[in-house]
Amino acid sequence: MDDNAPRSRPEETLADVLRAAIREGHILDKGRMPPERALAERFGVSRARVRQALGLLQGDGTIFRRHGQGTFAAPPPATNVESLRSLARQVTPRDVMEVRLEVEPALAALAADRAQPQEVVLLDQLMRATLDLTNMDAYEAADDLFHYKIAETARNPLFLTVYESIRAVRRNAAWTAQRRNTYSAQTLHLLGEQHKTLADAISRRDSRGAAAAMEQHLLTVSNALLRDRVRKIELEI
């Protein structure tokens, strides 16, 4: 053993343990992490050490912390989920895409203006996780994280609340499941490449380029989703 090899700090070691527990689903309750006090008792460490480890996990995109809601191993739910479930029964894919096309290019432009260096690195990592995926579950999870981080990086709490509401409606709408049958391997590859163009624009601080890249990406999503919906209606007729 090399005595001169760098040793992990205690909070880094705890972060690795927590990361593994999250990945294996051992400590989550409906996607939510236990409180700091419970984690400290479970792992026999101080709450300060837990807080440091959670800070590391937040920094690498493993968890999301939201005041008043808790800590999540996925983007946190909107605060008004129950009322949005009723709305989700009324909206169509076209309704959602119209709103996304207004909101998300603006979020991408703000992210390009406001991203911190570590956020640029994280966005690049999240973008790469969406590339060359053929499994729809894996793509949807990676896509969700990438788009949510852009919204968070825009640093506008009102915009983020609007985005979380859009996300909640999409997740609760009955037609969401059709997306699983919409994307071919070629479409998934194209969407991943568009993510790369978008992340590159944000890293260059090119707000106009980021907005344009997001708009093009959403138009691709919209065309694939709505074309498939029209095809199903024609078959029913």
C-alpha cells in the first residue's frame, strides 16, 4: 500500500456511501432522502458531516435540495402537484409544447448568462449521459435531469416554478406513455446531438445560441410527438 497516496476526506467517503445507497434504492422513500438527523444516526456521523456530504452530492447532480420540500434523488416535484393532476387531464401534447417553446429557450439563454464554472461541467456530464442511449427509460431519466439542471441554472425562482409545473403536467398526463412508442433509435441519437449543441452554447456563454438550440430541440420533440398522435388518430378513424 502506498502511504503517500492521497486519502479521501471523511465527507467524500460518506458521499460515496450515500451515492451507492441511492443507486441501490436503500435509503429513498418515493425519491426523497431521509432528514439529515436520520442519516447521521444511520451512518454514525455528525449532522455537519452529513451536510458536507450532501453538499458534494448536490454539486455533482446526484441530489436536489429544495427548501420546504426536502432532499430528492431526482428533480423535486412541483409544490402544487395535486392541482396540476386535474390540469393534466385537460391539456394536450400541443398545449404543453406551446408553453415549453415559450419558456425553455428563455431558460437556456439565462443559463448561458448565469452558469457557474462547476455548473457548466455538470451540464456537460448530464448531457453526455443522454448520448447513444437506446433504452427509453434510461433516456427519459437522463433527459429529465439535463433539462431540469438548465432550468435550475437560470437562477430565477419564478421561472423554475413554472418549469416544475410543466414537468408535473407532463408526468401526470395520460398521453405521456405514448412517447415511449414514438422515438426510434435514430430520433434518440438526434436528440442527444441536439443536447450537445445546447450544452456547448451554454458553455460558450452564447445566450442566443442556447435559446436557438433549445427551440430547435423542442421542435424536434414536438414534431415526433404530434406526428405520432396524428398517425394514431388516423388509424382509429
